[in-house]
Amino acid sequence: MIGRKSAANGALLFLLLLGFAVFIATYNLVTMALHHHHHQKRESGSELAGGDPVTGTAAEMRRPGRRTRPFHVAVTATDAPYSKWQCRVMYYWYKKKKDGEGSEMGGFTRVLHSGEPDSLMQEIPTFVVDPLPAGVDRGYIVLNRPWAFVQWLEKATIEEDYILMAEPDHIFVKPLPNLAHEDRPAGFPFFYIKPTEHVQIVRKFFPEEKGPLTSIDPIGNSPVIVKKSELEKIAPTWMNVSLNMKEDPETDKAFGWVLEMYAYAIASALHGVQHILRKDFMIHPPWDLKLGKSYIVHFTYGCDYSSKGELTYGKIGEWRFDKRSYLHGPPPRNLSLPPPGVPESVVTLVKMVNEASASIPGWDDGR
């Protein structure tokens, strides 16, 4: 049993959850202090991925005779309007980029945790699973995510050998190749996932006999491209570690909204799996200013600017785009573009949302 809890208590909790189907998805929320820290690092250009250099260039992906390795795109989601409109935008751009040059994007599944079909079943390929029992997540909705993947992997027919774990607020800005290398998955390095700065806590779940803390990658579960057979091994451990972390008050307090991200990183290390770290996997407006060579725009942060194009993060701007402004329904079509001086990343994000909303039938009613 991992952690300080008794074997009996841990086993009881694990068996309880195995009696229910589960699921969901959401976003990596962090504090304003983290936002500010991220901004400083991006502006200075000092943030390093650590570990492996970027590998697998576009030229390599296109070389003659290279075997295609398609991956299945899986996004966990709720049936709330907030989740629905993001999934619709994401799926629109998945379809636009899927068959582009260099793409190895295969099928797509929205793993819906509501337990019953919703209004997007005909629009987006969807696999319905049951939600966690009421109260089990204790308000931490992301706790459902690992068990959702366990359930989906057990019950669904997945043709591809690889899986991309994605989130509704991911927009594909260009065709995505398979960034994994055979049995070694690829993940995005998050600057705030720092196992070596939480030694006592992490060692509760990753004991010394398992190896050094540097074996734990600075990642979350998304975006990650991983071999299906590897994920089938990791997912139950990821779930178990997440539950035990949430049960431990010290760990819960220390990790907060990124607890489940740490759980995936630790679970992977427990199975001896390390990831290729790809900083070009995605960008985060407004902190990342340019698209560069990135494949995904992750719009988890609010974008607030003055009429002069100055960032006013933490203060509602004269111009803003924040997904949390649209909890109860989709954003209107034809959102106003940001003022001059706003970074390319933010302008591109708004233009892509506008194109999707203009092209998707029934957008205004939210389906």
C-alpha cells in the first residue's frame, strides 16, 4: 500500500471505487503566484524543460519510409455547458488538423462522465461512463480523471496503439505527430511540478527503494502521448496514488489543484516509465507570447488587457477573454479581437474560437 494509511483503509477505499464507474476532466488551475512566476520565467526565457532535449523534429516525422504510429485523442469531459462548448471548439480544430502534413492523429473520443448520453452525442464521438459516487471527490473534480481512464481503457475498443490524453481547453494549432518514442511517452514539462522540493511528501508515495526523486518527471497527465499498453498499467496506480494523496491532509494542502498531476508523475515513475519532455507540445496564453513551433494552445489562464494592449493579469481588463466567463453557456460568436500590442498567442486563440463558433451549427443554443 502506498502512503501512510493502513493497508486495510487503503484497500477498502480502492475496492469501494472499483465498484463504481468513474470519470472526468478539467483543467490545471494554479494560484496567481504561480501565474506571476510563470510570466517572469517566460519573459526572461530562462525556463528549461530539464531532462531530454526536444527530439523528433518535423523533418524526422516526414522522412520517407517512416512507419506511421497513429494515436487516439481522448478528452475527459462533463455534460456542463462550460465543458461542452470547449469540447466543441477542440473537436472542430481536431478535425481541421487531423489530416494535415505530419499528422499522426487517429480517432477521437470524448469520455463523458455524466453516466448518460447528452446533446453532443451526434456531434462528437463520445464514450459514456458513470460518475464517481456523490461526495467521493470532495469537491476536487479532477480526482475522477484517473478512474475515468481505467474504465475507458477496460471497456472501449481502441484501435490505435498510442493515446493522447488531452483536455477540453486544448486547441490544435497545427497537425500533431506522435511525439512518443516506442515505449517512452512524451509529456509537457510544467514548471510548478517539482518533486524534489516536496521530499517528505513525495516519499510517502514514492519510497526510497523505488529510486531517486529525479526519476519523477515534472509533468501532469495531460498532454501526454503514451502507448496504450503502458497506460493500462499506469492508470490504476495513478488512481490509487491520487486517492491516497487526497486522503492525506498534508499532501492535499501542499499540492491543492495540482495533486492529481503529481499523482500521474509518481505513478509513472513507480512503473519505471519516464517521459520525453516536449516544451513545444503546447503554449499558455497570455504568458507564452508566440506560437513558435507549438502544437496546442492551452487556454486555461484568463487574458486581460488594457485598451493600450497592456496585460492586467489579476484585474479585469478593458478587453478580456477568460473561459470562466462562460460557465453557463458558450461565448458569443464573433468575439472582439484584442487591441493592438496584444501577443500573437492571444490573438490566435480568439480567432480560432471565433472560427469554430462561426462554423459549428447550433452554437448559440449550446446544444
